[in-house]
Amino acid sequence: MPRSIRIDAVLVQAVIAGALSFAHLHDLAEAAGQSGWKAWAYPVSVDLLLVAAWRRLRTARRDRSAWTWFVIALFASLGANIATAGLLDLQNVPDWLRILVAGWPALAFLGGTLLVHTPAEKPTPAQPVDDESEASPEVDVTRDETPTPVSPPAPAAPELTPAPPQPAPTAPAVPVALLDHARKLADAHKATTGAPMPADVLSARLGLPAQMTDAIAAQLQLT
């Protein structure tokens, strides 16, 4: 079954705008001296240039030439609409407008040819695959048959032998005269107090170093 055509407001507006613009361009061309079929060809030429520039802009937004021809075609269409709105005497068209209308077909042909046959600029890839400077370096996978030298084992650390024990300090030798004097003091103390003379008391009486006093007390068997 045939598909039904959906009619919306945008489509209706497009048909109305196209018909009015087409009629205004026809009237302006006819007033400028283009009669018969030539006056009807001018609206087609303007609309075709406008469509070609618009299609070019859809594929190349930054194309300055496409924007230039789009503005020229849009100016031609809007200029005809404004000129036929009573601002221009269509019975007495100025000479510059007759020249512009007469030269329009050549200008439109030049613009359409440039828009159609000029190749679009292709986007430059971020990393081109054919650039030898950016290509990944080749990896050499040749196997090396040279044996790897084996390093000798590290020498073992020498065993630490324990240090020999230090000999105990020997008691200093006590002179015989000093030992007899100490014995007399100890006997006198025992005779007086009835108890053996303590070692600290003997050390205080003799006024000797502690090591010497200990040696004397050990020989006299004093506590």
C-alpha cells in the first residue's frame, strides 16, 4: 500500500515561502528586462545555488567559499523579496540592477561549479599510520647464543670465635706490716667489744682503698 504523506506546519511554511520567493525573483527579473522563460529561470538559478551551498556546508562547516556563496544566494533571494515590496519602482529599474540581473547566470554558474567540483578537505588523523617517524620501532628477536658467564659464589663469612673469658681480678698483695697492724686493731676491738671487728670499721680505721681493705678483711676473716 502507498505510504501516506504527513502534512505538518513546517512543510506548509516551506511551500509558501518558496512560492513567494520564486514569484518575487521572477517579477524582479522581468522588470529588469528578462522576459518570457528567462524570467522564470532566474528563481531556479538562485535556489539551486542556495541549495548547493547548504549541502556543502553540511559536509564542511569551515569552508569559507561555501559560506560566501551561501550568503550571495541568500542576499539575492532576500533582495528580490524586499525590492518587490514597494521599495523599488519596477517600472523604472536602475541600470546597476539591470547589470546585476544580466550577470547573475554567469556568477551562479561559477559558484555552483566551485561548490560541486572543489574537493573537501579531509580531517588530518591524529596519528598517521604512514609516518615513518611515528611508526613503532621494530624489535630484534634474534637469540643470543653466547653463554652468560657465571659469577663465582661469594666467600662465606668467617665464623666468629667467642672471646676468651677475662680472668678474675686478683686481690692485691698485702704487706706483712700492714696485715699485722690490722690484726692488732681487730684484736683490740674484739677485746673491747667482745665481737669481731666489722670490715667497714676496719676500712674506716685504716683509711685504705676498698680493694685493699677487702683483701685484709678476707685474710683476717672479718665480716
